[in-house]
Amino acid sequence: MLVFVYGTLRKGGANDHYLRGARCHNRRCYVYGHLYDSGLGYPALIADEKGGKVVGELYEINEQHLVSLDELEDYAPDRNHNLYERVLHTLEDGSHCYLYVVTPDSPLVRTLIPSGDWLDWTENKKSTE
């Protein structure tokens, strides 16, 4: 199974170790949507075909990776109120991947990241502090 990651799980991100042993299919790809800085050290994505490009990476993961990612993203399939929802997303090439998203009313939706690139955003923030 594939997962698209766009924040701290990307290579060089604070949580990239969760994907140790996973095979990277694409180091720089994108989905359409709106990316937000939650103010908590990680981003939130609202998937939207009419949105901008959100930069990320695509990994092939196993079941153990999925369990670990669900825990990290505070997602449980049988729970009504998750921090993130795990959805099956169709990429432009027709392949399917998991994607962790939030709803527009999520408290994680704070500051829009116009570039759609979390790693660039955090680098720029560091250089201006």
C-alpha cells in the first residue's frame, strides 16, 4: 500500500523515522489541497482538487507502518472524532494512496502555507527567527 506524506514524515522531517524500511516511490510529488501550519510543529492538509499543490513524498508501506502512522496521526478507524482522517486518495497517474487529512473546521487549520511545502516553510521560519 502507498501513503503520501507532506509534513514531519518527509525525509529530513522530525518523524521520518516512522518510515524506516519503507520504499520511497517518489521523493517529490504532490496532491491538490490547502496546507496549514497548525502552530504545534506539524502541518494539516485539507484535500481539495481546486486547491494548490501540496508537496510531499510517496512511500510503499507495510501493515506495521500503517499501524504506527495511525497512532502518530491520532487516527482510529472506528472512532468518530480523530485528529486526522485517513482517506484513500487517487493520484493523477490513477494509483491510490493513503492520505491523512483534516476538515476545514479542524483546530489545526491555522496559518495557510502558500507554497504547499512544509519543509520549505519551516526552513524559512527558522531563518527569520
